[in-house]
Amino acid sequence: MANRRIFYLFIAVAGLALVVALTGRRSEGAKDEFRFDAVSLKDTSLWTKVNAEPYRISVAIDSLCRAPTADDYAPYRKANPHTASFITVYVNNIGREAMFAKQVQRFPEGSIIVKEKISTHFEGRKPLLYTLMRKREQGYNPELGDWEFSVVGANGTQVEATGKLENCQGCHKSKKDSDFIFRPYLQSN
């Protein structure tokens, strides 16, 4: 009888150890890996196009808000020094209400804003890249409203950089009174 209790106790302890080990691995592997696929922007059940027509951004903003270097665009700018990119902005369902609110609102956690950057120099207005802002949990980035910034390549899936990106934060920190969001494109609707 004592041997049977020891056997059951051993099984219980081994089972508990297995659960703890698996839970620990899951926690370690549960790192918040950001993924994006631009193809999903066409799904209107997930995304709302914020501006009906692409919104022209200045050369100064264009130069700051991207992963490629200025040299990448030099041939186009040499031909036309007034060249600038255009953006189309999308917001997911979580952030939709805050985006279109008459009074500035804080975006809820889980909001994602996507800026598709295009140039008129490329045939068919092909994307140059995508920049994203994702509202994270409270405390993630308190200096910038808990926003995470990401740059996704022209292919729409390759995340080139993500996190508290200085080049993004450098501009957005000036918009504290609007939850760090620029919205000039809303006026173009």
C-alpha cells in the first residue's frame, strides 16, 4: 500500500513538473513577435482606409519617415527636386473610433495604424514601404503613449525594424496632445 502511494505521489510530482516545464517554455516563447501582411489591408472587415485618396507628404517628412536612405530616392529627386511621396492610411477596427473622433481620443491598446507609402515615379503606384504604429500595453513606451513603431518593406511582409524607433519617435513626440498621431490626411476626405 505504501509503495502504491509513493508511486502515485511520484506520478503527480512528475506531472506537475511537466506542466511547469511546458508553461515556462510557453512563457519564454510567447515573446511578442510582430507580424504584418499588407495583403490584409484589402480586407475591409479588418481595416478601414482612412483617406480616400493618397495624401501627399513633403520631402522633409518623406526623408524622415522611412527605412531606406535618401540615396535610395536620389535619382528621382534629381529629376524633380519637388518630388514627394504619397501615403494611404489604414486603421484597424480597434482604433477606428479614435481615428475618426471629432475630439482627440487616446487610442485603445491593440490599435494599429498603417501608412502605405507610395511614389508616383513607379509605374502602378507600387508601395515603397509601410510604417506602422501599434498601441501596446500600458507602460510599454510611456514617453510616446505606449506606441510601438515598425517599418515593413515594399513586399508588405518583411519587418525591417520594430520597437521604440528613434526616427519615428523624434517626429511623433511633438503630437502628445493628439495621442502622438498626425492626422492631416483626414482633411483630404
